Amino acid sequence: MKWKIIDKEVFTTTKWAGGETTQLAIFPEDAIFSNKDFLWRISSATFTTTDSKFSDFTGYQRYILPLEGRLALNHEGLYHRELDKYEVEYFDGSWTTFSENSLDCRDYNFIVRNGNLAKLQILKRGDRYFLKESMQVTIFSMDDFVISLENSRDMIGVKGFSLLVLEADKEENIKIIGGDSPLILTEFLLS
């Protein structure tokens, strides 16, 4: 099992039309977001307006959820959905999507290139997760958290608003043993 913690001090923040976006991680690590040559990317955005249009990510699938504030999505010609905190919306990156949000909104985004196996789920203290071989997993929380790798009996503590990246070379059981806020786990199958 390989793992690393990416601290918030090394995240990259850039401006976008509706606010700021902070890139927590991109894979492969040498990928360039604007070139759309990545397999997956995790980011968190804040807003300076109460409505915006999402960028076109044709060829990608998107997961988004609000961490703070209010967020509603309108997928043009399809449907409108209001999201509660930590409620996940999964949609095609080619859809024309608009958001309505409160100014205190902060979201969490996981974008995955089509044709890859990936998912996003919310965990809380006491939950267990089975990590399969050849999986890359990230875990994020707004607050400090602790996980145990049950097979190796290692414990990993992570500061709030940092990202834990795990890469499995064999199966591993993970248990969330500390943390007050929900944890966001993304999973990507390496080929």
C-alpha cells in the first residue's frame, strides 16, 4: 500500500468566471487541466456570483456536491435539482449545466474521463471500506480525520482540507476511526 497526504498549502487555486477553484489533485500528476489530458481531477470551488454556467467537459463524467452553502443545478433541457450538503450529483460533462448557489457555497468536484471505472461516496466515523488491488482512492474532509489500515494495523491522521491518496498493491480494509465531518471518498481503478 502506497499513500501520501497532499496538504492544503500545496493546492493550486485559480480564478474562473464565477469565483475561484482549488485543484486538490490531478492524475496523472503531470497532466495539465486546461489541456484536458487527465484521467481524473479533484477540485473545490467557491463563488462570487449566485449563478454560473459550468465549463464543457465533453468526454468526462462529473460528480459534484456542496460542502457549504446552497447549490442547485439545472441541466438544460433535462432536469433541475437542489442539493443538500454532501448530496452528490453525477452527470455527463457534455451537458449544458447552470448552477444557482448562495455566495457562501463551496463545492467538491470529481471529474473522470469516460471509459474509466470510478465512483464517489460519503463515509462517516465507524464506516469501513474495502480497497481492492489496483485501486487509487482519495479521502477528503473539511475537518481532521483518522483512518486505520486494518490489514497492516497502520493509522493515518489527516488535517482538515487536505487530501489522502491511497494506492493499493493488494487488498486492504479501511476503517474511519476519527473525524467529525463526513469524509468524501473517490475511487479510480488503475488499468
